[in-house]
Amino acid sequence: MRKISPLLVLGLCCLAFYPRPAEALIMSAPKPKFAYKDVSGKKQSVEIVDKYQPKKIVRPLAKIDSKIDPKLCRAATIAQERANAHSHSLCWRFVKEALVAAGVVRSRPTTPLAKQAGKELVNNYGFKKLPVSDPYQAPVGAVLVYGAKRAAGHVEIRTQDGFVSDFRSKTPSRRPLIGVFAKV
């Protein structure tokens, strides 16, 4: 049988009596909670946020441009009401229907691909390409057209707090931006 070394015993004793912070000091005070009753009358509570948010709002809300046709703002609202939570690959169809429903265009655009939307809106419906290269700088109601090499592209309308086509999003498409279009 092996002998236990006196140094090993001494080391274990030192480890056992090594000063550790008291457990009571490690545990912080309970976080304050806000209590309320929900719709069904059940009591609920949530923690109160009391810390500074280090991240600034990088992308502020979109601005409404008074030079742009107010019907485009209505089209943005209609598109947002009809949008799904996730894409169904019907962006150009949903944007067309919102533009017609708001009265921005008299007839439904005929181009089949989303990346062709900008040319058709300019040529047939009186839209103009705005000098905007950042989707976040587009005014509310503007139609953003994105390209793609072998795909149909993407079209969306700028809303006050995001972008909408056949789905809602807080961020713009990652495809290359062809242009931002609006009726002036």
C-alpha cells in the first residue's frame, strides 16, 4: 500500500482552511421588481432595469418628407398591416398591392421581377429616383429596390421604424441597393 506524503496532507489542510469570501457577500441584494395585474387579473412582476444602456440608437426612426406624396405614407401603413412575420418570396406583389390600395398608382405594375420595379415606377408612374444610397436615410413611404445577379431581387417600402414588403423587418435587405424611389 502507498504511503500518504506529509506534504500532501499539509496541502489539503491549507486548502481546507484557505480564506474564502463569505457566501452572504457574493449574493447581491434582491433586484427590485415592479408588480402589476395582467388582463386576466393575475399578479405579475418584472425586474426593474436600472443600468445604463451602453449601446446608442444607431438607426433612428425614419423621417417623413413633406415633398413626397402623402399617399406613399399610407402605402407604407397598408403594407405593414398586410405583411407576414416571415418572407413568402412575394415582396413585389405585396408592394404593388399596397401602392394600388393607397392610390399611389392607378393600375397594377406589370413587371415580373422585383429588380425591374424601379425602371417601371419611373417610366410609367411618375416616380423619381432619390439621391439616397443608405436605406436608413430613405424617407417614410419610399420604395427601395434591390438587385441580384441570378435572382428576382427585392423590393420594400420604408416605414417609420423599419422596412416592409411581404414581411416586416427592422433592417434593410442585404442585397445591393439599386435605388430609392418616390413620387415627388
